Amino acid sequence: MLTPTEAAWLAGFLDADGCIRLSKGAKNSKLNQHSLIPQLLAHNTCVVTLNRVLILFEKMGALSVTSLRKRCSAQHAKMANILSLGMKRVEPILREILPYLVTKRLEAELMLRFIELRKSRRHRNAPYTASEYRIYTAMKYLKKSRHLRDYTPTVEEILDQDIVRTSAKALEEAEMSSRLTAEQQSARAAKMVWYRKDRTMPL
């Protein structure tokens, strides 16, 4: 168990420099399906900071893989990564930090929904259902644009969204923002945030 301070710190770090994702694994030829693997990824150039992340992951029983990645220029420090994967490792961490997540809260909720669906099956290697693949698709599209998060505030809404329509809306908003000044973009962003938090909040 993490202390509230540790959980809040880790949530803030993953909101900024982390990734919550379902990745496609090997394909099962009998079922004609790719496996879907829950992953938590943390990346930063500060080894001291990532060591703290690693300690907190391990405190929750999540064994992790660490790696270094070169940047596009020799002037940049190498990027260090911490990767934890699998339901048993990812679920306890997400449940601890969920109350403190902001930017990636929806992704965490979708991931936990996916894990709950998998755990409800009788067999560990049961075929994936349409609902589970819908969650994978929703999480994939959440990575496409920051605007998508602003327009999909709940798990139910993102799973019920027409992905093509939602993507088109995101591109429309992104194009519109590119024509605005910095001051206009800030004012527009302030009006968009209310949609995710509380629809009744006055503008």
C-alpha cells in the first residue's frame, strides 16, 4: 500500500510523464486474436526521479523493466524508461493512484474496466470479447489528440462514441486552435475544461 502522499506524487508524475495503455501482444492462431497487455510506462531523463517511481512500483509488487533510449540529438540526455506490464502488476497501482489522476484518469478507468472484464471470465486465456476490444480501441484513440480527452469525460461516453466522428471533431478543434493567438487559445482551453469535470459549471 502507498501512503496518500506517495500515491498523489506517483499520479502526478504519470499524468505528466507516464503512459497507461493496452498493447497488442502475440497473435493466437487458434482464436485468430492478438493478446491485449495492460502496461504502465514512466519515462524521464532524471534517473533519481525514476528511481523513486521504481521504488513505488516495487512497493506495490509490480516488478518492472528498465531501459535507456537515445534522443534525436546528442545534446539531449538519454531517456530512461520504466515499464510494468500485466494485470496483476498494473491493477493495484492504478487503484491506488486513481483518486489523484487528472489528465489520464479516463485511461485508468478504461484500463480497470478492461481488467474487471478479463477477471470475470472463467478461463484466463478465454477469447477477447467485443467489449474488451472496444476498450482497446477507445484507449488507442485517446492517444491521438489531447482534444479527444476534453470531449470524452466518462468511460460510458467514450465507449459509446463513434470513433470516426469523435476523431473528426478532435481534428476540427485542433485546426481551429492553430489559427488562434496564444491568448485566444488560453481562453478557449479554459472553456473546454468544464466539460470534463462538470457539465453544469457555468462558463
